[in-house]
Amino acid sequence: MVAYGMLGACVLLAAGCGGGDGAGGPKTVDVSGTVFMDGKPLEGADVRFIGPDGKFIGYGRTDASGKYTLVQGAVPGTNKVYISKIEESETGGEFNYEEGVDPGQAAAAMQAMADPEDATDAVDVEALGQKELIPDIYSDPAKTKLTFQVPEGGTDSANFQLTSK
């Protein structure tokens, strides 16, 4: 139970980091768009924008129509983007998701604990008892070739066309 409490604290800490025009945080702007896999909307994918400084991460999750909005926005400039969709394996993993922590939150907490100075430090989802459903050229922050030029005024057309092969 202590492990779940610590995980919850890490998730809350990670959720409170970054963003906005507040003291110490970078200026962010609203970003949203749509993700497609093989021409079809991709539901339940985690979309992350790594800011030009390599530290700030904007996060959003796609809905049934593939649309997402980055919760804390993104930093204007060239952002590295990675898109991940993980599936819990039948063997479980070290977290009990019925305790209020879903796979995306667990991965975000693990990311926050990995290396706060390096947003490209990948989370080993297999170690969490999960399977990555998107090719690593899109889902691995160290391997992704996806980038997006975030304009100073934000955008609602940060769209991505992915292929499964």
C-alpha cells in the first residue's frame, strides 16, 4: 500500500510540473490535434511533446475520434513528439490499476522518476507488465523522428499520420 501512495505522490508531482507562465516554468500555448494509425483515428494513445529545452513535456490522450489536447500545452518552437499506446499484459505487472492508477499514469510516474533532466529517458513498459502497441519509431522518445513546430499562438491542427509497419 505504501508503494501505491508513493506512486500516487509521483503522479501528482509529475502532473504539477511544467507549464504556463508561472514562476520558473516555460511559456506554453494551447496545442491540440488528431492522431491516425493506418488512416484510422487512434483511440487511447498518449501524446507527448518534448519542448525545445528537452525538459518540458506536454501531455494529452486521444479520444475515440483520435483527437487530443495537451493538458498543459506545449512550448513554442520545435518539439520532439512521441505517441504511445500501452496494453496491460495478462501477467499483470507491479502496479494494481484497480487502485486508481491506469497504465498511462504509471508510465508517466515511472518517466518522472527515471531522469527529470532527460525527457528522452524511455520507460520500460515491459517491466511494468505491459505491451507497447505503436512502433518504437513513434513511441520511444529516444528513437522518434516525429517533430512539430509549435507556433507562438498555439494550434488546433497538430495532426499525425502513423503507420503500423
